[in-house]
Amino acid sequence: MVEAPHRARWILSFAVAAAVCLPIAGCRSTRAAAAPSIEFTRIPPAGEGSPEQLETIEGRVRGAEPGQRIVLYALSGVWWVQPVTEQPFTPIQRDSTWKNRTHPGVRYAALLVDSQYRPPLKVDALPNKGGPILAVTSVAGSAAPAPPKVIRFSGYRWVVRQAANDPGGSLNYYDQKNAWTDARGFLHLRTTRRNGQWVSAEVKLNRSLGYGSYRFVLQDVAHLEPAAVFALFTWDDLGPAREMDVEISRWGEPQDKNAQYVIQPYVVPANTVRFMVPPGRLTVSARWDAGRVTFKTARGSGLSKASGLVAEHTFTSGVPAAGNEKIHMNLYVYDDKRHPLQQDSEVVIEKFEFLP
């Protein structure tokens, strides 16, 4: 029991404390809630925009609420939403971290937005904080990575990919060690599993060759698993893609044909011709002229014998004009949940030739 004098002092102290606490919502905290903020924990290298190159970008959010998301932009002339217009939002994980991919830019930006925000494809300047935008931060790209590995094959110089990208709609990581030439001068491309993820290989010619005849001599590619893809293709980093492909893959379907000729976009039915390649050495060629390209595949190391012909097709519609395209060769993993890749894969290219 509290004695009377002490009880009187106790009541007076309580009344004073209550009077002080009322204006500040019960005295639970005298500090206002911190404004939301964003920080980067992994900054991609600075670079010029490239539609085929993807880098990992990561960060953390403080003060985010359920339902809020991150929107990423990369600066290349203007600010472009990342990684693609169809997927403009980056989720925030339970530990307040976020992670995604981005095409290269000289600067990178992250916006914390509510569920009602609809980001534009591109903007000249970053939006200010306010309304559905709860926080905005940007950072310069990090220092450029080490120069890429360059290898010599068939008398040409080939640049080896080291940055991630998403060929065939599947995220792939690359290692320069997965592309090399042996003592015979043959080019090897490999996919290998490291630290729980597949690592692919790609090389591209260091210059454009334009119209003419392209010829590749390949060792057996019929052995590839359904989820492996080997592709010979053109790609222009600076203008329209100018993409034409010879792709060896079943695209995850074990019963499908294992090869195709393609003029992009492949969604046009007439732009894709499927066929079967047999085991053993093959020669793949393409004769490219203005408005016309003829693909051929034959057994052995030459195309002189008609009996060795496996497939042939000429495209005269949708054929791209020559520009700054370069020849690429890659071996990568197609993300198929039903028939995932099981083992390391390897493709050997014995020879490449070009005639104007």
C-alpha cells in the first residue's frame, strides 16, 4: 500500500507525465518515422546501352511497406526502364533487399513506388519524389571491367562474352574459360555447372563482314540435350538487330526436330524452318545478298556433293540489310522446367570461312 504523502506525490508525477505525453501520441516515441530510402549494394559497370547485354544490380530499401516495389532505370541517352518494358517492377524481399538485371548505362536509378505506379518506358529526367513515388536515388556506373578475352580462330579475332544476357528468354551467365582453341586450332564452346548454376559460352567476331558467303565446319552437334542451344547468328549492337540464325536445339522438347533456320522475328511463321541434323561432322553455310539469304547444311566438311545435303532453304522476305552486324557463336542453356539440362555440354567448331 502506498502511504498518503507518497501517494499524493505519485499522483502528481503521473498527472504531469500524462500531460506531457498527450501531445506526442502516448510517449511511445518522440522520433518521427524515418523517410523511406534506397541504397545500392551492387553497382553494374558503366557502359553504353546494349540490347543484348545484362548486368546484375542489387540493393536494399529502408522504410518500405508491403505492396511497394522498386523500378529500375539505366541512363543511355535517356533513362530506360529495366530490365524490359514487360517486367518493369523489381520485388522487395522480406529482408528488405532487391535484385534484378539491367542493360548497361552510364548511371543507374532506383525508385521506390506504390502498387498504383505505372512507370514509363523512358524519361528524359528522373521523376521527383512525391505521390506514388516514395524515394528516388541514382548512382554512377562502376569502373569498367577488365578488357574481354580475345581468341584467334580460323584467321579471325573473336571476342569472348563475359556479361550475362538472356538469349531465348533464359538468363545465362558466361565465363571466358568456357571458350578456347586447342592445338589444332579448333574452337571449343562449353556449358558447365558451377556453384549451382549453369555457365555458358559465346564469342563474336570483332568486325562486320557484310554480304557474302559464311561457312562453318562443326563436329557432332546432334548429341546435345533438349535444353542445350548452339547458335550461329548475326547481331547488330548499334542499329536494328539484323538477326539471322542457325540454331541447333530441341528447345526442351525431346521429340522435336533439333535444328532450324530463322529470320527474326521468329513469331512470323514463314521466318522459321525446322529440320533434323544427323550425328557426325557437318558444314553449315549461308549466302547473304541484298534481300536474300540461302542456308545450307550438309554432312562432312564440304558442300560439293548433293548426296550429303541435309537441309536447304532460301528466305526472300524479311531479310535484313547489311549494317554493323557481327557473327556470333554461342552455346547456352534454355530454361525448361520439364527437361532441364543434366550434364555439361560441348561443341567444337573446326573451321570458319568467309567469301565476299
